[in-house]
Amino acid sequence: MKIRVGNKTIGEDSPTFIVAEVGTNHNGDVNLALEMVDRAKEAGADAVKFQPVNPEASYVRGTEPYEIYSRAWLEEDDWIKIKERTEHKGLVFFAAPADIPGAKMMKRLRPPLVKISSPSMTNVPLQNELAQLGVPVMVSTGMSYVGEVEKAVRNLESNGVREIVLLHCVSLYPAPTECLNLLSMQTMMRVFPYPVGYSDHSLGRVACLAAVALGAKVIEKHFTLDKEMEGPEHRFSADSADFRTLVQEIREVESALGSPYKAPCEPEISKRDTYRRCLVANQDIPSGTVIREEMIGLKRPEGRRGLETDFFYQVIGRKAAKNIRKDESIRFEHLS
């Protein structure tokens, strides 16, 4: 399946859809959010993803998350500015609202894609609300079993969603390497007819590159301008330099993956005759001689090639039809 999202496509033979996940790393500052959009563009991202969280709708007053997300709050006018800047830069704007008010705001903003985050994967009322946007839905699957993923997929399908993207995710911050379980992406590829990708919370770039090699069609990586900034997600996010390198390396991996068709590449074809051995006389072989095994060498020839090495046993026992010089390539014309 290939899914069109704004000016990009996800799935099949499309390039990896690379998402700079700002999340709440804007710290409630719209100007910082706008600058992050600019830097994400410069780093080579295809999309910028945010996470609007209404603290009143998502958390109990007085709790630490309530305080964190109260500080990260942006008004709807701010989101309009962010969306406009993102689109002006040629990037895809989308978000993973954590609650019904956020979902209703997405309806008004009309993004080309919406996301359900891992904690919301079992939130049926939120899923139902987001399904009404009529756009592709991306689903992060952290903390879940495949049966729970299937339940979410079936619910979205029952609400008329026909374009779904599934992201493998590990909901640890940062996620240890031994917990990443990247091979589970291939399980989802077999079970579901939708594009599968990877949302990364690990440190460094290795997991993202491995995910692309395993077939991930989307890579989402947390993005910041400064890992030392105040906030819960900056320390395990990629900064601009990290993200730019990640994009370059993903494109290199894509180039290296090539095609599933097993064949030599064009520049390699000319090397077949150069590098492969052929049948060469180990000694002078006079005409009429019955050729024995020790008379035949398997060598790179000098000059014209001889018979391929898989003719070795067919030549043994044949008579030489003419004189064959030592180190001369043995060809059919030399055999009676």
C-alpha cells in the first residue's frame, strides 16, 4: 500500500518518510516551535510532528504531568502559525493529540495526517474522534501486544479509516537497546496490509538505520535544538546535527538496499570475466594427448578466456585436438 500525505508518500517503493518529532520540546514557546520547524527542514526531515496535550483533559490537577503539560501549552492560534510555517517550508505538519479537545482542534486545523500515540492506542473514544478527520491515521504501538494492535486497527477500519500506518515503538525514555525488539516490525508487516515504521526513543542512530534495513517505511525521531534545555524529552532527542546525519545515513542505507532482484549491478558485469577463473593448461599438452586432471589449472587467464570452471570434469578424459601451450586457456576448439 502507498499512502499520500501532503506532498509525500508512505509505503511500497517510496523513500523512508522521516519525521522530526518535536512533541512538546517547544516548551510552550511558539517562537521556539517555529524555529524548530526551520531547523527540521534544514536537517532534511519530511515532516514535523507535535503533541498537543490539554492538561485539564489529560491529567489530574496537582500531578507532575499536569504541571509539565501546563507549561507546554500552546493556544490554537499558535498551532495555526506552526502549521502555516511547516507547510511553507514544504514539510508535512501533523500531530498526536492526547485528548478529545486536541482531536477537535485537529478537525479545525485539517492536517493531512493524524497520529495516535502509544498511550492512546487503547483509547477508543479518542480513536473514534480522530477517525472522523478523514485523513490517514498513524498509530504508535508502544507497550502493546499484537492483539491490541489488531483491535485498534479494526476499530479504525470500522470507522471508515482505510489508510493506516503502524509504528513499532518502545515506550521507555530513553529505550535500552536490548528492549528495542525491532524484528517485531516484520511480524506487523506479515499480519497487517499497512505500511510499518519505527518511532525511536533510543540514544544514537543505530536503531533507526537497522529499522530501515528491516523494511521500515517511516522513521520518527525526537528532535530538539539543545539537549540541555529544560523539559522531559530533550536529553534523548536528536539535535539538528544529529538529525541531519541520521537523514543522510538513512538515504545511504536505502541506496545500499537496492532491489530484491539478485543480479550484478551494471559496473560489476564487466568484472565477471576479469575476476572469475577458467580452465588453463598447467603444462604443454601435445595434440592427441588424453587430458588428465593434473593437466588442468583453474586460473585467471592471460588474454582470451577459456572454458568456465564448471566444464572441468567434462574435459578430463577428452583428447587434445591441437597443441595446447602451458598457461593457454583451454577452449572447445582444443578438444576432439
